[in-house]
Amino acid sequence: MKEYIERFLEQHFQTDWKSCTDEQLYQALLSMTQEKTQQLPKRDEKGRKLYYLSAEFLVGRLLGNNLLNLGLYEQVDNLLQSQGRSLAAIEELEAEVEEYRTIGTPEECRAAVEKQTVKKVKSISQVKDGDSYVGLIGRCPCCGDILEEGTVYCDCGQKLDWNTDTVADQEDTEARR
């Protein structure tokens, strides 16, 4: 068990017991619990099938319950105490981690906020039909998609600004209208 957690921390987070965060330890314990659950026998001695639910991440406050059901709660608690950690603290963290998962990872949240920052459309050019001006097209500054004039948000989620940078450009745009 100790070796499994050490290997998980090293492979997934390039860290060890002393340096890992409670969140990283929580992920290691979830992985170990899931693996132990998957190792359960598929049939009992009478030939009856045993069913269990396996998920990539256990939902709700299930870590402690799963450790109890596997008969590992006391062992894990003792192991964590020997490393200066608390299973109770990890279990409390579970609710917080689940709450954050509902709104996305920190990276996803940062990316969403960044896309709400207005960026100027690139490569704005006129669209003509014969001799008459029809509109403008430009490229999304984030993904490069071609957009029609007036598009407020690109399909990638980027908020767009169609205003031109210079007064001369603005006058040209107004004259074309």
C-alpha cells in the first residue's frame, strides 16, 4: 500500500510523501481504492456474481466508506499517521474537491476568464459583391476561424472587438458603409 502511493505520487506528480499536497494524496488514495475494488473476486464461493460500480473518480464522500468496505480504513489511517498525515483531513478535502470539479479545473476556469477578455479581430478585410460593399470578415485572435462582421463571440468562446485601431481605419470603415 505504501509503495503504491509512493509510486503514484512519483509518476503523476513527481513528488513524495513529504512534499505532496493533501489533494495529491487524495488522488493517490482514490486510485489505490479503485484498484483494490477492481481486484475483488467476480464470483463468491457459491458461484454468485458480485457487482460493483467503478468510476474514474469516486463521487461524494465515498473514500472513507470504500476504505471501510475493503477493510483498509485502519491500515490507511495508520499509514498516513506514520507519515505525519491525517485521513480525517483527506476525507474533509473530498467534499471541497468535488465542489471544485463541478465548476471545472483551475486551468479551465483561467482559460474561460481569459476568453472573456475582449480581443481585437485580426486581418479585417472588406467583402464586396461586384462594386458594392457587403461587410467585413476577420479572423479570431484565439483560434484563427474566419468570422463575419458583428460576431460578438467566436465558436471557441473568445469575445471579439471589431473596432479598428486608427482614426483613419475607422473613417475608411465608415466611408465604406
